[in-house]
Amino acid sequence: MKLEGVELRRVALPLVTPFRTSLGTQTVRNALLVRVATDEGEGWGECVAEDEPTYCPEYLEGAADVIRRFLVPALFPVDLDPAAVTPALHHLRGHPMAKAAVEMAVLDAWLRARGVSLAAYLGAVRRSLPVGVSVGITDTLDDLLDTVDRHLAAGYARVKLKIEPGWDVEPVARVRETFGADVMLTVDANTAYQPGDAAHLTRLDAYGLAMIEQPFAPDDLHAHARLAAMMSTPICLDESITSARDAVTAIRQGACSIINIKPGRVGGYLEARRIHDVARAHGLPVWCGGMLETGLGRAANLALAALPGFTLPGDISATARYYERDITAPFTLADGELAVPAGPGIGIAPEPSSLEALTTATEWIPAP
Ligand code: SMG
Ligand code: MG
């Protein structure tokens, strides 16, 4: 398959409610879409980098620049198939989210041309999935309880609370006592704690959490391993894991017993599958993380999350939890589950009128 040109498209999707984490507050999702035009048809990818380099070093404008300046030019001469993308970009260091967006678009185009779904290509074993919801930090505990109540009523299988120092034990205790022991509850700190906070974090053991996600800095596996030895609550890593090799290192060091897999963070869906494979070989459950994706990224994440090792509900919520209007048809919960797209490629494409309405800029990168 030959690349004929690439469109970079910025879209702006206002969030239905502000999303506050230990990293900051977001009110709009500015997303970068990558449309590849090839001799076999087109495909769509989504870059999950955010406006600012707070979750990770990448940011949206930087990702657009590296895609335009380095990634796309490196792919023009290549006879493309999905597995050829990462090797062709290997000499360019870092920028996993930019690379993942390009790989996703190539996957979509290549699979579409062959009539194969991403789910089937990756090895999915389920057609629909129970999913979770990530609940931001709220102004008051009452707001938090109202939000959790609404999500449980909608049918979510797991609730994740964002935590930070000063917003941890009390909200967890209140949610647990209000909604009971049966709710699958987790917390995510997005690196907000210091190793010296370990003793404080062990207080969360009293609330039967399914996991605590990324309490410490991404490069501090040692602090996570030490906490794992102190706590009965399983430790899940997100920011720390950027490749299958990282995953093996973290598992060997005892730094985690669960992994949050985000294709963007690890450089694409194929590396994401490798992490799934090594975690499974070590007996670790994994789940699919979320980056407030548009319907494009969510469709692809559902395909990944349908693999057999994804035994925990992911951060793949219904469209209504994020956006009033998405660029694709909405995803809706049916009996607490989201359907895995079954059509060719990622199984969904933007709806032209929504895409136009939400687009803020487009740019065309022609073949030389
Ligand atoms: O897409 O539902 C979603 C958001 C899930 O909480 C979510 N993502 O660390 O896991 C995480 C965060 C990263 C994005 S907010 C900085
Ligand atoms: Mg996380």
C-alpha cells in the first residue's frame, strides 16, 4: 500500500462537564485527526496528545509538527502494511502518541481495503464489553456522590475516582459507604504522590479498591514496588509503561500487578497488543485506558479491549459521558456494555456534518 498524502485535522469538542485531575482541569478536547490517503483507500487515526505536556511529554502542536516534519516523510517511500509503520519510524526517538496516530490510520486504511475489522485483526474474543467511567475531582463531596450515582445508574461496571493529596481517603470512604461493597471502585493519582506518602496511601486498603493507579512519578518503579509490598490494594501502572519492554521490567521488579494499556502512550495498537501478550504470559490482568478520545479512538480502543487478557473494564465510556456531539455516531451503553465495532478497519468513520462543524483547522501533506 502506498501513501499518497496525509491530512492533519484539528477538531475541538467541548466536554459535557469539566474534567479535573491532579494534573489540571480540562473543559474542551482539542484532538488531532490523521487521515491517510493511499492507493487502496483512506484511513483515520487519532492522536491522543493533549494541549499541554502534563500527562506526558507530548503535546498536540508538537505531535502535529513531528508528524508533518518527520513521520509522514519517512512513510512516503515505504510499501506500507500495519506492521511496517513502527520499523519505518524506529530511528525517530520518542513521540509515541504521534506515531500511534499514524499507525492507527494505516491500520484503518489497510484493513478497510481487505474487509477485515481491527477487532478481528488484533484477535478479539468478545463482541461487547462491560466498561468503566473515570470520575474527576469535584468541588464538593456531594457533587462527587451525585456524579457516581448517575454513572452507576447508567450501568457502568467500574468507577474510577481521580485522587490527589487532600482528596483521597475521604472521597473513597464516602463513595464506598454510600454505594456499598459491591461496586468495583478504583483510584488514579496521575503521579500526584511522593514516595514518603506511602504510609498515608496504605489507609486506602480499608476500602476494598480493585487497584490504585500510578501514585508516583513515571520513572520511579522502585517507589511503586515498595508500595506494593506495603499494601493489599493492587498497584496499576499507567504513565510508567511506554513499551512491552517497560512492562516486563515493571513486572519483574514487582512494581505493578495490573497494567493500564493506552495505545497512544505506547506507540500504537501493535505495541499495545504486545503488552497485553507479555502481561498475560505473566498472569497479569490488563485494561484499556482512555484519553478522552473522539469516537474514532474509542472505536479502536474497543477492538483492543476485546482481547482475552483485558479482563478488567476499561476507561471507554459512552459518548454522553464526554461530549454532546462527537465527530462519529455516538456510542451508547446497552445493559452496561459497549459494542465492539465489527465493520472493516476501525469500523466507524466521521459523520461529515459533525466533522465539519467541529473542525478548527486542516492541513494537507502531499507526497513529494
Ligand atoms: O477517556 O475516559 C477517559 C478518561 C480516562 O482518566 C482517564 N484518563 O490517567 O488514565 C488517566 C487519564 C488520562 C487523561 S486525563 C489527564
Ligand atoms: Mg491513569
